[in-house]
Amino acid sequence: MKQYKIIVEKHTDGYIAYPLGLKGVVVGQGNTYEEALSDVKSAIHFHIETFGNEAMEGEPKILEAFVAEAGV
């Protein structure tokens, strides 16, 4: 089992989740955090089954992910 870093965003109408480190667009959504996470995990599984090793990003691997806010 491979581990993925997943971003989960809370919006006024629900949650959106997407993984880091995969080629292509993989998105999950749900009314709750848990629903969005479950949906994106299913989408990741489908994406990898469909595209195989081509779905994987090349090196370097993402070690950590941060969220920052800056006024510009």
C-alpha cells in the first residue's frame, strides 16, 4: 500500500480532496471531510488501475506539504 499526501479543502457547500504526486486530475468530494477523503481514495485507486505506472510522478517524492497564506 502506497501512502499519498492528500489536500482537503472545506468550502461552504462541502469538501474537496485531491492527492499530491499523481499525474492527471484526481479529485474527490463530499458533504463531510470523511466523505471527501473516502471519495478521493476511491478515485486514486481507479486512476492507478486505469493508467498504471504512468500515473506516478517522477522523482523527487513529496516529503511534506504546507499551506501558507500571504498577502500580495
